[in-house]
Amino acid sequence: MTRLERRYRAMLRFYPAGYRDAHGDELLDVLLETAEPGRTLPAARECAGLVAGGVQARVRANTRTNPWWDGLHLGLTAIMVAQAAAFLPYTGSVPIWTALSLAALLAVLRGHHLIALPLVALTGVKAFTISDGQQFFELTLLPVYPDLLTDQPLFRSTTPFAVSATYVLVAVGLIALASRRAGHVRSGWWLALVPALAWMGPEWMDRDLGYPLSLSRLILEAALLGAGVWAGYLARDPRWALGGALYLVAVSTEMAQHLSDLTGQHLGYWGLLGFMTFAAAAVPYRQRRHALD
Amino acid sequence: MPRDAAAMSEQTYYVLAALLDGPLHGHAILKRVAALTHDRVVLAVGTLYGALDRLAAHGVIVVEREEVVNGRRRRYFRITPEGSGLVAAEARRMQQAAALVTSRTLGAICAF
């Protein structure tokens, strides 16, 4: 295998595995046949074409299921990442609940909604009781202080209503998904977002505020919603908008509990997520430039 | 689609035009498009296969057959009657659009 072939093979990883298995060798054949003799580095325009083609193939591969049910699964996954991220910095104090929260997320990622449901119910009750200053199942020293990633006590700036509302939303959604018996599966990379979302991030807002926001979280959420807007644009599909809208409901429930404490930064954050969700909902219905687009 | 807008992009037009003479595989399509346009349109491989997948999904081309060359599969694409109709309609539209200008400029040159 030449150096150029090895490099083009690496570039083909932008395509989904199924596409690579079916057509990877065919693309590689054409890439090598069109390369100038003696070339060892892939041409820049070919690299750009492979990245764009690979991303489009991945987006198309994700649009073979029902968009509304898959959008529901996507939204629940995003909320459950946030729920697991809420527990992660306190693993030393509440290891069982962090593990259960991660197990519920993993079950949903593998499409096992009925297994996830009791795990969500249990962690939801525990989260509610901690935020309400009560005890459930095991004695927990309150407030729960973090071991890593943040300096805020667990659920310090969250109301019991907002905590329970998101868990109820997830539970209802899981019951709906379980009733269809259709297993939606997502990439294990979603687990990698848990620590990223848990990190309080660089100094941005006054930590003594009633409801401080994390800059790193804002950037991550905006990046994911931006990817959803782009995917919706390419595939003309509303599933990413539905997923974003569900996540926005969870964020808005939280924001609504702090209406009197909101600063311009809060409103900017809320507005940004709202605008990007609206954009994700609008782009699938954009006018076609060409009939064959 | 907006009224009077092109039914297809320039790249799509030339890919379909390349297939009018018969089924071709990916590399041959690239060479035919470059030859038809005197090297003005040179498609990247990823771009070509993205277009071929999209056109196949629209039913304007189909995979005619597969061959194995040097141990690698190679698909031959054929334009469908619907695809031929679309590319012919696009050619007429461009011809009419060009005539709007050429009839006047040629008229002005002749009046000289």
C-alpha cells in the first residue's frame, strides 16, 4: 500500500462505515487513478470533497428512520447527557446516582428504553429530594460539594420543580419510545459530552449569582445546535430541530424559575439557543435552488 | 423551486450530459466532464460520488452493472429516460436564455 493510498484511506473515514464497506474501494480506485504520478500527499480539493461528501453521507444515513420519533430520541438523549453531567462532579459523594444516571444514558444510547425508564425514575426521585433538601434511599450529606469540574454545590442554583420537570419529560418520552418497540441507537460519543457539559468552564459570570451559567456549556450547546442546523439544511429533515426544541424546553424550564435573576448574559444565552433551534426548524423547509438538490 | 430557476446545478448538468452517450463508471465520468468543458469543470471525487448518490436517489440515474477491476468493485451508471428528459429540458432553457442575448448582440454587430 502506497503512502498516498494510506492517506486517502484515512480520509475515507469521514464516510459512515456502511458506505465505506460498500463503496470505499471504488472511491479509492478513482482517487488513485486521478492522482498525478509521484504524489504522496492527497490533493487539497480532493480532501475537501471527501470531507463534504463524507459528512453528507453521514447525514443521509441518519435520515432513514422516522424523523419525529428519532427527533424525540435525540432530544431525550441530549437532556439525559445534561442530567448525567449534573451528577458527575459529585461522584465521590453520590457514586451510585452518578453510575445510575450514566447507565440510563447508556441504555438509551443502545435503544433499551424500558431498561432506562426505572433508572431515570430512581435518579429523578433522588435528584428531586437533594434539590428539595430531603433524603431518599441513602443518607446524603447536604449540600453535596463537588470533587471536580465545578465549584458549585449540587443543585445549588436549581429548583426542585425544574429538576423534576426534566425527569418527568424524559420518563414520558421513554414510555412513548418504548411503546413503539423501535430501538433507536446513537453513537457512544454522546458519553464523552458528559464531562464537557459538567465543566463549569472559564470564568465568565459572577459565581455568586443565583444562577451562574457555564461558558464552556454554552459553547458546546451552540456547537451541537449549529451542527443540527447544518444537518437539517443538508438533509431537509426536521429531526434535529425537534431534538433541539426538547432540549430548549428543559433549559427554558430552568430559566423560567430564575426570571427575576436573569442578566443580559442569561438572556443572550437563552436567545441564542432559541434562535438556533428556530433556524434548525426553518432550514428543512427552505426553497430549493434546483429540483435535483 | 423558484420560477425560471435552473432545474439543476452546473455540475449536475455536466454529469448527466456525460452519461448521454452510454453508461460510464466514476473515473470515466470525471474524464468525460473535463473533456466536455475543456477542463473548466473538474470535479473532486467526493463531490462526484455525492452527486451520483443524490441523482440515483432522485431516479435520474441508475446503476447499470458492477465490475471488479484489480480486486475493486466499479459501478457503471446509466441515465434514465427521466434524466435524459431533464437534461434536455435544461439545455433548451439555457438555449432560450442565451438566444435572448445573442440575437440582440449579433443583430447589433450585423448593423455595424
